[in-house]
Amino acid sequence: MAVETKSGGGVAILIICSLLLAINFVCLAYCYWKRNYLPLKACNMPNMTLTYVAMLMSFVGSANIASFSSTSKNWSVCAVTLGWLGMSLGIFAFIALFQMRVYTYLNVFVWMRRAMGIYFIVPVLYMVLLSVIYAVVAFVLPPNIGFEYVTSTNTCLTHDPLYFVGMAFILIQSIILCVLLVKTRKMNSCFNEHRVSLINFCVCIVAGIILLALGRVDFGDNQLALSGILKILFVVIPQQVYFYVTLAPTVYHMVMHGEEYQNQFVTAIREKGLSQVYEMACKCPLGEISNIVVGEKARGVSMDGSVYSDSSNFSGNVPGPVANNSIPHAENEHYAPNAMPSYHAI
């Protein structure tokens, strides 16, 4: 006999999570409109945009398999929504893009180069390969060892063989991400990029452990709605934390005092002698940061992409110092570590 699977709380959670993703979209659209704003370029917006797509896919996957979902389900729907959207294009892609962000930090701030050629292709192939393998395995495994649709509870059941394949892939991704974070622990940067990555990593690990525990708990037929709500929450919450911890500070400063913060941003980089490093990180033309003079007759790129001048520093009173701390670099486009003796690879 079919059990009651409808839940007012579950529907409310779906609405709240949908609103959160809509706010994320508006934020990204605003960032795209202000894409010439220099501090925003340092946030790696292409990576953040793809991360939002992964967040959307993981939410769609986890929401559609919940018992209170109105989706008409069968085995193929379970394989597509949970296996392809929820896992391959959702959770796996989200972790892979997090890895790619930290890998970019490793290349730029430690190895002093852009990830190009084989240094870009190989990591991307590895990240894509895990998602593709899981998607294929999820679709070819029979229901007794893969996904199974349970008619009585209107849910998708993941049997142990496929469940452990997914957990193994997540474990591999987590170990590699941990190694990348260790290798970037001493990177020389201005805006706590490594600390932000550590915060996001810890939040994701805690949420992942809770999700693993929820996956092994037998809630019973009468608590399936609660199970679905908890699983959705612990997928959405760490992703929202990642989005706002990574992007929100820059967006806040851009909205509240954009030009002043951009002056402060450039000054901090110049004082640490990291102009050319951040030009790599922001993918700016060579000299865009190092040639900006903050202070007397300062010139730079304004939020709308035009050239502006300002004769004062961030406080608005005292002329700022003129710094010239550009770093020598190799003649080719890859910045070799030995061309910058002040910085070294781990």
C-alpha cells in the first residue's frame, strides 16, 4: 500500500531553495554587468558561473527524487535526475570546480604561471572523466545494483554497489582537493584567498559527512519527507556558503563604495609587489594593475570600464604613495618561478 508522501514543509523548502538560487542568479547577472570592475576579475567569475550551474543541477536532482516531489518517476527518471543531474552535473561538478579554483591559486600564486596547455587540459579531463564514468555506470547498472524506483514511497533508491562508487569518487575528489589546499597554504596573496578556500572546504566536509550519515539511516516509510528535506538542505547549504563566502565581500564593496574599494584593492596589491601576479589571476592585459598610480593623478579602470582619475587615497584626504613594485618576469607568457626570486614554489 502506498504511503502518504506529501509534505507542506517539503514544498516550503523547495520554494525557499528556489528563491536562494534566484538571488544567486541576480547576483551573477549584476556581476556580469559590472564585469570590468577590477576586484571582481580576481574572483574568477567564469568558474563561479559554472559553479552556479552545478548548484542548480544538484538542487534539481535532489529535489526531484524527494518523496514529496510531484515529478512522475520511473527508473529512467531516477537515473537521469539523481545520477546525471544530481551527481554527475551537480555534486561532482561542484567539487571539481572548487578544485579548479584552488588549482588556479596554485598556478598563479605559487608557480607564478597561468594554467595553459597540458597544465590546463589534464586537470579538466580528470574532472570531466569522473562525472562521465558515473553517468554511464548509473545508466547501465540494473535496478537491483543501481538505481531503483520504489512505487510505494515515490522515491529513488540507490543500492550499495552504485552508492559506494559515488562515495569513492567523492573521496578521490576530496583527497585531491585537500592536497591542493596543503600546497597552497603558504601562497603569497593579498585577500586571504587560501583562508576562504579552507572555510569552504571545512563546511563542505561537514555537510558531506552528514549526508553520508543520512544516506545510511533508515527513516521508515512515515519519515521519508523528513529524509528528503534534510538531504536537500545539506546539499544546498554548503553550496550557498561557498557562493557567498567567495563572492559576497567583493560584491558588497562594489555596491557600497566601488571606486574607493578599487583604489584600496590596487594599493594593497602594489604594496606587496604582486601587481603582475594579480594581472595573471584577473587575466588582465599586462600592465593594467602595475601601471595604475594610486594617489596623486591616479588613473585606473572604473566600474564601467572607463578611465578615471583621483588625486586622493581611500581616506579621501591624504595623497597616496606612488609605488613601483613591479616584478620582473620571463619573456614568454608563462611566469617561471626562478624569474621571481622573491617567491618560491612549495
